[in-house]
Amino acid sequence: MLALTLATAMTPFLGSCVSPGNFDGGQIIDYDRAILNASPQPRAGGRTGPLQPAPGTTGPALRVETDPAGQSYIYLSLDEAVQRALANSVDIQVVAYEPAIAREQAIQAAAAFDVILFGSAQYQKQLPPSLYGLDTTTRTTTYQLGVQQTVVTGATWQLAASWTRVLDNSLASAFRSFYQPALSLQVQQPLLRNAWPEVNLAQLRIAQLNYQNSTAQFRQRVETVVNSVVDGYWALIQARANVDIQEDLLKATEVTRDKIRQRLEIDATVVELKQAEAYVESRRAALYRAQKTVFDVQDQLARLIADAQINTITQCEIIPTTPPAKIPVEIDPTDQLALALVYNPQLEQARLGISAAQIQVRVAKNQTLPSLNLQAGMSVADIDTRAGGAVENMFTFDNLGYNLGLVLEYPIGNRYAQALWRQRQYEVGRSISTLQNVSDNIAVLIRERIRQIRTSYLEMQATRLAVDAAAEQLEALNTVERVRGRLTPEFLQVKLSAQGSLAQARLEELAAIVSYNQALADLAMVTGTILQQYGIAMEKMPNVIERRGWAVMQGDTPARPIDLTTPGMLEE
């Protein structure tokens, strides 16, 4: 009865394994698995294969057109650029492993409470010296099997069964052979230090916080890539438009030069011709620089997209098809700050750091307590010359034993634990200061981004007026040229300058438009809402960017999550 009572009392300790927590159900880990299942990115063969993703692995084909000269052009919308970058970006793949690693670390922390099965088999032979040369050999064979576990209260329990057979030829032994079965249960429960779930689940809770922190870091990296793609896309639009502006300027200057050349025999001089030719060559050089910039920007965008059609060895030119926004937007700074406090991944990481530091404080405080452990156990054993008799007699519990005790330990001064506790308290203060610092910096960034949006919009309006004025000035000069009939060096200088002024005004207007669109994306990046702007839901990320199935977007419609997950792909 005592054995049954003791076993019943120990029932709370014989719990099941501790779960590391629910990491699925729409968590970002699903996307991590999609990345891991598809990584590394399939690449084509051949000499340049390592730089080119394999065809058919990065989504539906983009529209490609070829002109009569053989030059190919790929037409790419902003949504398509973002979508493909999310599916293929190596920058994202590098950090995609971190949440999966953190999840496995949380499982490791939970595994500290798993039940452990142990066993042993031992054979021992003893041959002590004998005065008369008699055989006094003792042979002992022992088998042991049991289970043990550490539970969330800090208690450790062990249930073990052993079986011993002894063959003894010594004169002192009454029996030549006998069997000795035994069954024991031992429990040790901390009462102060290392006691109770708050302390023993601390590492698991910290591992869970680390997982959340790694997902926040992952989301931050995804947002950074999306923002880089958006900036690169608008930069490509600007670079290509710069080329058009420079080409128009060069053509206009060449027309002026040709007019002067035709009038050399009438009223133009060689000085005027050389002046015009200098302008032509100077503007031709500017065109070459603009053309180089197009391919530099295109390569940067292609590296982020890393697509089978758009990559670092793509020979086609990328033609952006999404026009930049030019309409004004009303922005409330208070609303943007509120959004950042909820969605900004840096703030989320800072808050998680505070939570982890507070857990460490509670653990450190517990470590300042004395070590007081309750030890309890029971055992039952028997001995018989017959194996069956030994087992039968053991379960009569006539040889039942038990133990109960307290073990106390306390270091004099306890300086290590006290210092560690104070250190953890300082770390909490540091974490809170970090959160405040990050919050202040984000507030400053939001206000700066809002001012940039407003300033860029005002610049768009001002530069539009400047373009109109420069165009009217040049048209007036052309009218004067047709009326007066004769070119003078002064008039030629004014006309060439007017051509340059119009081109410069167009460049400044274009820069203001691109700056406006980039500032909008930068603001969304700071508030942590840039993914929502493009219809990207992190909890549904595999549905949007999974390589084995694609959500095809029409026109400029934001991507919407579509269930294209391959069955079994996200299984454990």
C-alpha cells in the first residue's frame, strides 16, 4: 500500500514532454520551409550557369519583344519585380534560415523535459585468494532498466527496475545460486533555488522569444529587399528617362550645328560652328554617361530579382511599365507614428529584448536563494534461489524501504548570485533604454520622410513650371530665329543655353518625381507597412512567392495570396 501511495503522490511528476510552442498556423516559419525546400536556387548549367537561375523555376514568363536590330526588351511592372525578388532574392535566402534555426533551438530547450530511457547490463567475476586453493569464485550478472525525467517544477524523478543473478562458490555462501530483483523510485524536488516552472521554463520562453525576434529580423530583411527593389525600379525609370532627355538634347544641338554649317557661306563663322560642335560633343558625352547608368541600375535591380529571365547576365533591356505616382497624399504624422509602434520590426525586436531580459532577472533572483532540496524515494527488493520465487516475494512488499530528507546548501556571502542578479537588472534597464532610443530614432525618421514627401511634391510642381517656362523660352527663340534670319554668336549662345536649360528642367522634374515615389516607399519602410502596400501578408507568404506555384498579377493590381501550396511540402 505504501508503494501505491508513493506512486500516486509522484503522479504529477510523471508528466508528458513539454511542447516548444505552436510555431505553425500561419507563422513565418512556413515561408522559411518553402525557402529551405527550394534552396539553393536551381541554377542553369554551362560556363555561366552559377549566375543564371534555371528556366521554369522562378515563375511565369515575362513579356519579351525584339526590335528589327535584334535588341530584346523585357517589360516588367513594379508588382512583378517585387514578387520575383521575394521568390528569388539571395539576400532573403541568407536570413531565411534564422527563424528555422531559432525554432529548432526552442525545441532543444523543450527537450530538456523529455523522458529518458536508460538501461545497463553488467557482468562481474571475483576470485579472491584462498589458503587451501579452493574455488571461491563469485559471478554476478546485473541488468537494469528504467526511465527518468526532469519536470517543469525542477523535480527529477527516476523509476528503475534491476535484476541480479549471483553464482557463488565460496564456503561462506549458504547458496550457490540466487536471484535478487529490485524496484525503486527516487524523486528530488528543489524548494527554493531552481524550483517551480517560472525558473525551469525560462530557457524555453527565451528560446520562444528568440524565435519571434528572428522572425522580426527576417521580416525586416524582407522589407529592406522590397524597399530596395522599389527604389531600384524608380531609379531605372529615372535612368532610362535621362537617356531620352539627353538624346533629345543632343538631337536639338545637332540640328543647330547643322544649320550653322549650312550657313557658313552666308552669315555664319567658323567660330560659331566650333562653338556648336563643342556643345554637341559635350552633350554626346553626357548621353554616354546616361546610357552607362541605365545598365548599372539595371544590373542592381536584376541582382535583387535573380530571375531566370532577369539576372546578372541578362542581355535584354528591362522596360519598366508601372508609371510613378504624381498625385498628392495626405499624411498624418501621429497616425504614422502609431503604425510604426505596432508594425516596425526594430521596435518589435526591442520589445522582445525587454521581455527576455525580464525573464533573466527572475531567474537570477531565484539563484540568490539557498539550495534546499527535498529527497524522497522508495524501493522494494527480495532474494531467492528461484527466479520466480524472488519476483513473487518482492511484490509482497515485505522488504519495502523508503527514504525522506532535506539537503541545504548556501554559499557564504553569495556574491556571485547577487552580482548576477544586479547585472540582469542593469540589462533590463539597458533594454528599456534601447527601446526608447529606437522609438525616438524612428519618430525622427518618420518626420523626416514626411517632410521629404511634401518637399518632393512641391519640387514636382515647381519643376513642372520650370519645364514649361524653359520650353516656352526655347520656342520663342526658335520663332525669333525664323523671323530675324541671321545668327549672331550671342543669339547662338542663348539658344544653346536654352536647350540645356530645358533638358536640365526636365531632369530636375524627373528627379523630383522619383524622389517622391521613393520617399513614399521609405516612409512605409520605417512604419513597417511596406509589405501591406504590395499585398504581401507575411502569414501567407508561401502562397505569394512559393516557386512551385505562382499568383499571377494583372496590370498594377497588388498581389493577393492564392493557395498554391504543394501538398506535403510544408510537412514536418
